[in-house]
Amino acid sequence: MLKRLLESEPFIAFVSALASVYIRLVFRTSTLVRDPADTDTKLFGQHPQVLSIWHGQFMMLPIMKPKREAVVKAMVSRHGDAELIGDVLRRFGTELIRGAGAGKRKRNRGGATAMRETLRALEQGASVVMTADVPPGPARRAGVGIATIGAKSGRPVVPHAIATSRYIALPTWSALTINLPFSKMAYVVGEPVFVPDSEDKDEIEKGRQAIERALAETTARAYALVGATDPLSAEEALKPGLSLKTYRLATKLAAPVAPALLAWRTRKGKEEPDRHPERYGFASGPRPSGFLVWFHAASVGETNAALPLIEHIVTARPDIRVLLTTATVTSARLARARLPQGAIHQYVPLDRGAYVERFLDHWRPDLAVLVESEIWPNLVLETKARKVPLLLINARMSPPSYKRWRRRPGLSRPIFSAFDLVLAQSERLAEQFAQLGAPKSMAVGNLKADAPPPPVDQAAKADLAAAFWGRPIWLAASTHPGEDEIIGAAHARIKKELPDIATIIVPRHPERGAAIADRLRAQGLKVVLRAQGGHIDSGTDIYVGDTMGELGVFYALAPVAFIGGSLVKHGGQNPVEAIKLGAAVLAGPHVHNFRDAYDVLVKAGGAGTVEDADSLARAVIDLLQNETARHEMYSRAEERVTAMSGALPKTQDAIDAYLPEKVPLQHAS
């Protein structure tokens, strides 16, 4: 009922009448500064043209129509609040072209029709006004549509900007600005941008970037003329909102809780007690001299992604020092085993301002590189406050996380604006990071497709193969609480058709081994724990690989691998490692942490999906009994992983750009 009222013609007419009166009020009570002084002359020197402006700054544009007679049309969408905007524009004598670019939305917003009408209007001598950025954002990122129109029409794209000294910026995707009366107002017409008439995507992209730069310069000039701060400037973006202020205050007051938290985590096997001081920001070693690159990776997966980059720096640039911080015991053990000589490992401090400051005071990094989704507010903001270049690599974010961040711009914008560069795993993710405030975000692919697989101890593999000799086996890898019982039930179903079946479970956290064994024994299964040196015999149902650093052995041993964290709402684990070691992959429905990789694999037939114990059992039986189908699935997966590769050299190049130049060797004469 309310929606019908808001979209009704009488309501739109009433509100648009009020809006047009308000626009005239702001104009008549404000002191106008034009740049150049005669904007009409500059405009008519380029007529007809594409008049571009940012979405958040268009409110006052209708009244800036040139005084000379000229046909000016405006491109306005067919959806949402566009009816109201269109009615306001009509009241100022502006003709409309209905339709707009859809950005990343799937919904048809009439963009193709609007482009044809725009090109026809320009050809007939009319200038066309359009916003360069497209909902749902990111703000201030010119869309490819405006560059394409410039290229196809041969007409210039002329940037415009209007700013007032007093305004209200609404919490919309573009920070829609409501200009206030009795202000100083600037109207700036920038230099025209000509996009070459070309079908080449690279040429269109260069044109898009040129339009974006011209609009940024014009907008900055407008705000400078009125002595106001741009609501989307870097300085404003970094200002914390209420939710971020609340978080920082809460972590500041949480000092008494930290010891109890670490004690609890230690009892759970999630902390090393002798390294607790590092979690408070106290270093366990001196800072090495020279340029220091700090990598932060949360756990094993992120550490594996970072290790090739660290090895590259240590090998190619022996003058550079590397520090790696992680947050889990398993990743610390991996770092100790695989970090190249000279690289340092520390536990990351808890995200409390004082601890982070102590950490930064000691290590004084020259470059900070965070991996994947390790985005702790105090860690990010304190690093940025010290003017340390901050990169986020192999960046990913689950759809639920993205929605949570998007709902809290006062929290997300300061944090993501702090990153100098975000290298995302896909175009979709790059766009999302840009929408959250990242000033420079680009897709380079998934580092995990380039990372080497986990190491395989061939002797251990041979011993296990001998112990399971003649028996069909399959692996449930990186399982999480709630999945092991499902694996046990699936084993029981498989056993009805394959009586000799053996199931291997490798929990994501090895310390869960004993608890897993208790639960599965309660299901009537015979369970052996690797950490206890248990002996495998013909009656062993489940073998629990509850040791560190041996996942590669089990992937190389088992022809079929179910990847855990996917039958419960954890978000899945990386499927690439299993594929690289020859296993056919299965996963449950909850794979949002690796959505892009699974989408590609499943679509190509390179991975199978299961829902429960029954479907898991059926899939395992089919793959174990049908060797041809299993090899076909694996071959398709291997092809897709090869196609996904390429992120490593791009990421290396991006990091290298932030390193100091090599000092040439001086030879004795």
C-alpha cells in the first residue's frame, strides 16, 4: 500500500514540485562562483557534448542549464527514484532519455535503448547529461557506458561538478549530496575528454579512466573553491562512524578479558602458552635492519598462499627482510617448517589498539600485506595511521560478510579506504571491495591455484598404502564439528555395497582427533587415531589423521576426497590442493568462502556436490566403482585449475612495485 502511494503520479508530482522549489531556493540564496567565469562559452565550444557528473552531485545541475538556446537531454533510469528525478528535470525544461546502465546488476535498466537514443540525440545536435557512475556503485568509478558513448558518437565527454560550502551527504552508495541554502556554490566545467572511435576494449578502458580522472579533478576543484571537504574524499572516508568508534572503545576496555580469552584458547589447544606475549604485542626477537615487508595470514590456507610470495622476495631481494604473522597454532607450525631462512614468524597481536601499537612500534614495517580476509579494524587503521602502504592480496569475502559490511558504511568505509591496493580473486569480489571503499581494487585470480600442493612424505604414503592394501579408500579432509558424524553415517552406507571400505578423516584442527573418535565409536565404528600410532587392520572403519602437516600424504593416497567445512555452514575449504595431488573432489552446499572456485569446477564437471550422508555415500560409491567417470572428473578439474592459475606473477609484480629499487652492486676497480 505504502509502496503504491510512493510510486503514484500525484505523489511524485507533489514531491518533485517541492524539490524544484528547493533547488531554486538554494540557487538564489547562494553566492555562485563559476570556473571558468563564462561557463556558457566553454560549454558551447563543445556543443553537442556528453555532460558528465557524479551521481552524488547532480542535485543542482538542472538549474545550471546554459542561458543560450540549446537542446539538452538527460539520461534517466526507468526504475526506483528515477521517476521523481525525471519529473524534477522536466520542470527545468530538460528532455529525458529513459534508461541507464545496469552496472553489475542483472536487472535490465534499459541501457541498450538509452545508448541508441543518446547517440541519435548527439547526432541531431543535442547535448546529453548523464551520471558517470552507475548504481549500485562503487561511487566515483566511471562506468564503461559513458566511454562507449563518447567513442561511438565522436563527441567530447565534458566533466561537470557542483559543490556548496554547506551540504548534507546521505548514507547512499554515492553519498547523494543535499545542497543547503545560504551557501557558497561552485560550478566547474572541466576539460573535455575525447575517446577514440574504437572497438578495442583497451582503448575504451583508457577513455573510461580518463573520464574518471577528469571528473575527480573537476570535483576536487569545485570543493576547493567553496572551502568545503568532499564527502567522498580520502580524509572523509577514513573518519570512523559510530559502529567503528564503538568497536575501538570496546576493544580498549577489553584488556581485563584478554588473559582469560588466551587461557581459554590455550586449554582448547589454540594457543602456545610460551608465546602469549606476542599476542599482547611484545616481540620475541629484534627487528632486523633494512626494509621490512610484513605479511599477515590468519591460518594454514592463507599461509600457504603467502609462502610463494615470501620465497620470491627472499630469493630475488636478499636486501629485503620479511616478517610473517599468523593467528593459529597450525599456521605457526607450518611457518616454522616452511618459511625460508631469514624470514621471521610472530603471532599477530590481539586486535586491541595498545597491543597493535606496541607491535608496530617494535617492528616498524615498511610495507604491510594482508592475505585474503584478515581484516581487523585496529590492525588496519593503526597501520594506515603510520602511513605504511597497506595491501590486501588474494582478497575474498563471503556473500554474508559482504552484506554485513555493506550495511555498516561507518565501519566498512574507513577500513577498506585504508588499503592502497586490493588484489581480489575475481571480478565480482574486486567490485565488492570497491563498493566498500577500496580506492584501487582489481581482479588477478586466486593465489591458491598457483600455490604448490601440500608436501607429500613418500615413505609415509607407502606405509599407509601397504596398510590399506587391497581396500577401497576415500578421504574426508578438513572436516569441522558437525561433519564427522555425517562422514560416519556415510561410511556405514558405503559399507553395505563395499564391505572392505576404509574412510580417512583429517580434521581441520588436529586437536579434535580424540573427540571425533569418541563420537564415531558411539556409532559402532572401529576408529584408529594416527597421532596415537594406532595400527590399521582389516576391521578398521575410520582412520583419523590427527597429525600436523600430513594432509598432502592423504590427498595423494585417496582417489576421492570430500572437502570439509561444506556440510556445515562454515563456508568450505580450498579444493585446489586435493586436485593438484590427484583426487576427485566432492563438497557440500556451503562453499561460499570459495564460491568462485567451486562455481567453475562444478560447472565444468570437475567437482561433485552432496547434501547429506546418503548423497555423499552414493557419490563416493559411484566414483570408486567407475574409474572412467572418476578420471574424467579429475581431468576436467585439472584443466580448470590450470586455467585459474596466473595470480602469483601478477601479485608478485604488484608487491614489487612497493619495494625500494635495487641498489646496484659496486665492483672494485
